Amino acid sequence: MSNLNVAIIGGGAGGFFSAIHVKENHPSAQVVIFEKSSKLLSKVKISGGGRCNVTNGCESIKELAKAYPRGSKQLRKLFGRYNNHHVMEWFEDRGVALVTQGDGCVFPVSQNSQSIINCFLHEATRLGVKIETNAKVNSIKKDGEKISLGFAEETSREFDKVIVATGGSPKHSGLKWLEDLGHKITTPVPSLFTFNMPDEKVKELMGVVVEETLTTVEGTKLKGDGPLLITHWGMSGPAILKLSAFGARVLYEKGYDFNLRVNWVNETNTEVVRSALDRLIIDNRNKQLRTIRPYYLPTRLWDFMIDRLRLNPKLTWAELGNKGKNKIIEILTNDVYHVQGKTTFKEEFVTCGGVSLESINMKTMESKIMPGLYFTGEVIDVDGITGGYNFQAAWTTAYVAGELN
């Protein structure tokens, strides 16, 4: 594949990573990145609160693949070729020191996304990748063996290979240009969002975090576990964000109006909770309810629960009785809140949907509809939960697309 002429549509994470790998695999290729705006790597800059959560440090491919509500099976195979450990090594080899947090999130040691941006810009320059900003691609069509890209003022340019790295689109209309070529489009809906609870008093506990919870959506099999954060608009944290990701389409169909069940102690066997409560009562018979917190719940949450159950906080545990004990077990394991609406999680806009995997050869990332056209990142119907997984999907698909097989 000498003297290849390759276009990358999109100057984001997937665009730069695929461009760099095209040049590494095909050094004599002419590679140009077309970015429709004036800014490069804009999502990289703001991700992780400006720190850029580049990947997740989980050990196994099996564990890594579990983080993707859509595309898990296909990515698992691709991770065998290029995974989180390869990415971490790639950055470290280029002078970007990384650190893995306790929750598995991987950041540059600098805690600044500019480290990642500088690395990409340096590599692109070193390898001779050309970059054109304010260059919006308006059309794409096959022209014999070539692919013709149309720009403003009816100018067009021909390429041997084209990689689409335009990122997620919030609307179906944003993907129509790819649909018009014959690709199947899965209508995009939001993923990774927090739950609004306008009518719930629990919002008064803003800032409270419970580390081990299990959340479910009433009437579905959806589940999310892990820390839960109470906010001034409702609930967030990994337990909620997992639900929003795995339930993206279901919750969209519900109009974001549903009942959320919260198991505050992440224990589904109520008899285990009953035994724990019985031991607590034996050990604290003469102490007041408000002074002893089951499962070491945060004080503000426990006070809220006592009030919610209409129990007298000055009651001693010995005076609680079976009826009171059953009430506490129920609120610990099956507390219910009404959700009405959603809020985007930080600056991370992630979509469920995009170019259907049915239209892509997932061994090469090449279009099944138009030979020579490849895809990478969020433009395809693959997305992950929060924690560096969406960037990892971009790195992996970009690496594979960049082979131009």
C-alpha cells in the first residue's frame, strides 16, 4: 500500500489515534485530518473534569468488555489485539506518565488533559500528518476505486481510504449522510446521565455518598451497583450512571419517568439484613435509634430514613418491635424514589446509537457498504460506562481502523 492517500474525518481522540497509526503502519501514506470546527481534540480537553480519564486499569479483557452496554462482544475480540494495557504503554513510551486511581480510572500524572493533547499533536507532527481545521465534509461518494469527499463551495477531493471519526451525534439527522450511503443507523439516545427527582425530599441530603448500593428500575431487569451520590437535583454516582448506560434505550422510551428502587446496603437477601439488625439490637438495646446507624450509613441519611419511616428518633432499639424492624429492613433494601427527567453527567456527552455494527466488518472496522471507508469511536453503536471506557473503545477501534486492512 505505497503512496496511499488517506483522509480522517474528525479531529478528536479517534481521529488523531487512527491518523497516527495509519502513518506508523504505512509510513509513505499521505494522511490528512479534516476537522469541521476550529478546535482540535476538544472532548479530550474537557473530559474527566479537564484531567482526561484516558482508560481504565482493569486487569482482564473479560472485565474490560463488561463495561460496554453496546458492542461488548465485538470489542472483546478486538481487545485481544489492542487493549487498555497497550494504550497505557503507548502513552508512557511517549513521555506521558500515567497514574491509576483506586477506582481503576487512569489519568496523566500531570492531572491535565493538555498532556494528552500535546502528545497527539507532537506525534502527528513528527509523523507528517496534515491537519485542516474549519474543513467540514458535506458529502461522501465512491468514485471508481477512490472515495470522493465534498467540501464547501462544491470543492471535492479524492482519497484511497477514508476513516470516519466524527464522534457521537445526538440526533439521527446528524448521521443521515452515512445512512444515505446505505449504512444502517441505530437512532441515538443519551447515555451516561444522572437522575432528576424534582418531587423528592432526598435532594436535601445533597453531597451524601453511600459506597455500596444496588439500584434497579421498577418493572425492568436493569441493575446498577457501586457508590451513589445524592445531588441537589436527585441522584448520581456509578450506581446511577451504570443504570443510565445499560438502560439508555429503555429509559428513553419511558420518557425518563419511572420509579427507582435503591438497596442502600447492596444485600438482596433480606434475612441476612434481618440477622444483622438483630445483632445490632442485642448490642445496643438501650441506645436511641438515631445514635446507632445500621451498616454505618451516613448520619444525615439515617436521620432522613428515621423521619421517612415516621419513627421516634429517641426510641431505644429495645423498644423498636417487629413492625419497626420490618420497616427498617424494607427501607434499607427497597427504598423507592420517583425519577422525572435527566441531567447530562458533567461534560461527558455519550450516546447510545450510531452506525450499526451490522454495517461494519468488526475485524477491520471497514464499512460493509463502501469498501475503503472505515469507522472509529462513538460514531458507531458502541458505548461504555463512565471510567475511561469510552476513550478505550476509541483507541482500540482507531488502532484497528489504522491498519487499513
